[in-house]
Amino acid sequence: MGTRSARASVSEPREERHRFAARVLESRSPYELAREVARTASDPEGIGIMSQKGRTYAVRLDHVSLRAAPLLKQEALAVGADSAHARGIADHSVSETSVVLLATWAQHRRLAEKLERQPFGLRALGAEVEAALRAYARHGPRTVPGTHRSLRVGDRPRVMGVVNVTPDSFSDGGQYLEPERAIARAREMIEEGADTVDIGGESTRPGATPVDPEEEWRRIEPVVRELARDGRVPLSVDTRHPEVARHALEAGADMINDVSGLADPEMRRLVRDARAAAIVVHMRGEPSTMQDDTRYGDLRGEVYAALATLTDAAREDGIPADRLLIDPGLGFGKTPEQSLELLAHAGELRCLGYPVVIGASRKSMLGWALGGAPPGARLEAGLSAAVLAASQGVELIRTHDVGPTVRALALVARISEAARAPAHSLGSDPISDGPDL
């Protein structure tokens, strides 16, 4: 047997082994798939149609009712898609279920049309799936207006430099407590390529001691005023106190980075009235207590739902959607493992429709992953985190190490440019062509 097999192998023509050069394509979007189809010299009219069929999009849904889930599965199967739900739906032992809907872009489109005519909330479900898919697939630049200056995102991964005017921040506490040093560092970051600078006067590391708002503003006031006079980049202020935010915006800041997620109605009204931008961050409790409870039944689902609730509240209070960004809050009420899971799936947050911000720079999750490395030895891990986030479509990377991060993300931008096909070669648009999803 062994001899015969060896002889068969020897006699097999070498050129037949890879005659057709079969390989699985790494197409991460309809645009990339459209480019591959175009390279076959396919009919240009068919490129958009074909590209809608080449990738399955798995959409997670929660709280689907007992009556809606079987009908959703039936309609999904009818268009060639499928859905998974709790087995308790079959024997009516559960009243609702989570669902994972599996369909290509084209199948999602057909399914959305069918769900418009169905009861039990399926019309609203279909509309929500449509919005999530379109937000997830969105590419291209957009502008986040601020009080005085605006931030452009989406054209390439953008960088936010971090300057902590504090004595106790985990990474650079005490280094920039003097205003002159903080201003100099911020200007250095801008020279290194920072698109915006985030100024903080209160440490939000786990277990940090709260700071009186008057002291917080005393620390950052000269820094904000001087950098606002420079006017070179939009300024963000990292604060959870409305009175500090008010002073900062009046002094020339453009954006509020709120680790409490604009949960305070006063902060929401302030941001609205000042026409400021805001980063809505996910955090449980306060910095001093946020690590007391890191239990989640569904980590990514709960963070996503919380950010949806917080941004909905902001919009209901009059803050325009184009002034909001979202941040999953790595390390804020999460274990290192949980923070890494959120980082690995950061692209999911794009489904909410807002620019996504990731701040992993020098955080303890990186030290944990490196076996206990101190903040000063986490540069390479921070760069890896930045590249991983940007490759998932995260628009803004928050970092202490601006120069190296800007250089690392330049490669991500070039790769993204190379992966997208020139418009003239795609035929019909794989996203917008055909009936609305």
C-alpha cells in the first residue's frame, strides 16, 4: 500500500497540483469583493450584483419575541439565509430569544422587503438591521463639528494625543502638572501628527481619588486657554463634571470626553447648548468603584446596548448625531481579558453609526498581556492595539505615544487605500445599487 501510494504521488504531474491556483479571498467588504470580481473581466453591470453575494453578515439581535422568532427564521430561509434562536422557542418554554441572523448583503436586502409586511415587530426589526448594516459598511470621511473647530474622521485613522495635567494618572502622572510642560507636550504631539489633543485634570484610572471640580479646572485652565489661542487642532477636555466642561468650552475647547457617558442631564444640556462634540464612554460606576463589579452576562452586547442607550438619551436632549463619538471604555469596569475581547471586536460598535474611539495606550490590560510589564514598557503592545483597532474601521485612536502611533497607522491607511477599488472599475455600487436594504 505504502509503495503504491508513493508511486502514485511520484507519477502525479506536478503542474496539476495547483493548476487553478485555488485560494480563499480575504475580502473584508463588498468593495474589496467587487474589486476581485472586476479583475475577472466580468460584465461591469454584474459586478455590484455579484459582490452582494460573496460574504455572509452575521447580525445579532436581542429580545426577539416568541411569535416573531419562528416567522423571522421562515422568511430568512425563503431568501436563502438562516437564523439561529433559542431551542425553547419550539416548545414555548421561553418568551423571547436572542437571534443570530446569517445572510449575504443581497439576502439581507430581500429579507428587509419581506419583513416590512410582517407583524410582531418584524418591520421595526428589519429597519434596525438595515441601519446597523449600512452603518457597519460605511466608508469615507465625515466631519464632527465642535464648538470652535471641527474634527475630520473616516478618511484615515486619526490620532488623539493625551496630556494629563495630574499628579496621579497611571502613565504620566506628575510629568505635566506644570502648565508650561503640559503645553509644550501638547505642541510636541501636534508636531508629531496628532489630529486632536485630549487634556485631563482628573485621573480616571481604577481606584483614583475624585478631584474637586474647582481644582480640576485650576489645573487645566492655562493649558486649555493657551492651546486654544494656538488654534492648530480641535481640543478635547477629559472631564465628567459639567462645571469644568462649561469653563473649558468657554475657554476654547471643542469636545468633551466624558467617561460617564453623558449620563448627567446637565452635561447633555451643556454640550447641546455649547454646540460641542462629545465622546460617550462606557463605564460602570465611578473611577473609584468601577472595578468592584466586572461581571457581564454578555460583555459585548451589554456594552453595545449601554452605548446605544446613552447616545439615544443625548440625541433626545438635542445633541445632533454628527457631534457624538463612542468609546467602549477599555479598562473601565472590565478585566484585562474583557478589555481585550472588546478591542478584538471594536468594529461591531460601528453599527451604532457614530465614529468609534479606542484608547488602549499604556493601559493595564496591555501590561497583563505582556506578563506584568510596567506602563513604560507597553509601547509595542499599544501600537499593536492601535493597528488592530484601525483595521476594524475605528476612526480615532487615543494615545500617549503620538509619533509612533501616527507612523504605525500610516501603514493601515495605505493598506486600506490599496484594498479599495477605483470607482470606475466597480460597475454598480455594491452598497447603494439596487433596492434599499
